[in-house]
Amino acid sequence: MKRNFWRSLVAVVAGNAIYFSLMRYLPPRGQHQPFQIDWGLAVDFWVCLFCYGLVRMIR
């Protein structure tokens, strides 16, 4: 259980770091607006999910 927590934490931190560093280059619909549910959240989710898959493949 601890291992899965750390994998998830690494994936979310890395995914958010990647997303927020690339956010200004995304089209306006892909940019997250604070305190709103928008397409930016979906893009952020997919980036984190991709990072989680990478972490699972590496380990």
C-alpha cells in the first residue's frame, strides 16, 4: 500500500510540474482557470495519468 501511494504521489507531482510548465503554450481551452471545472483539468489529469504509467513501467 505504501508503494502505491509513493508511485501516485510522484506521478501527480511530476504531471502537475509538466502541465504547469507547458500551460502557457497550450490553447486557451487547454489552460486551467482557478476555481473552475474546465478542459484544463482534463488535460492535467491525462498528463498525470501518463506519468503514472511511466512510473509503473520503470518500476
